[in-house]
Amino acid sequence: MAGFDPLDPGADPPARALTGDQVKRCKKALKALEKKLREPTALSKEFYSLPVTKLLLGPPLSTSRCCGDNYARI
């Protein structure tokens, strides 16, 4: 069997082993993500509160407004 060829788009890279510390951090991050996903409104507010998001996307679209103003932003 030949070794891994990084230039072959169909080749699967070899598995990488994580250290104990990396596994611990991944588990902690996954728990935090799962908690945030249970509150989509809070997650959306947090996302739109990021400075770069405000700069690039503008304020979040309101679901209470009809298409008029929002349509022009698409």
C-alpha cells in the first residue's frame, strides 16, 4: 500500500491522535456549543453583536417587517 499523497484530492489523510488536553478542550467546547444551540435567539443576538458582523452584514433582519426594506438588502 502506498503512503498518503496530499496532492490526491480523493486520498483520505491518516488519522491524527489528539492529546488528552485537546480532547478535554473539545468536550468543553462541544458542551458550550450545545448549550448555545438550545437558545437560537440568544445565539443570533450574540452573533450580530460581534463588531465585524455589524460592519459586514448590518443589523439583523426583522421578522416583523415585511419585504419592503429587507428586500433591498438581499
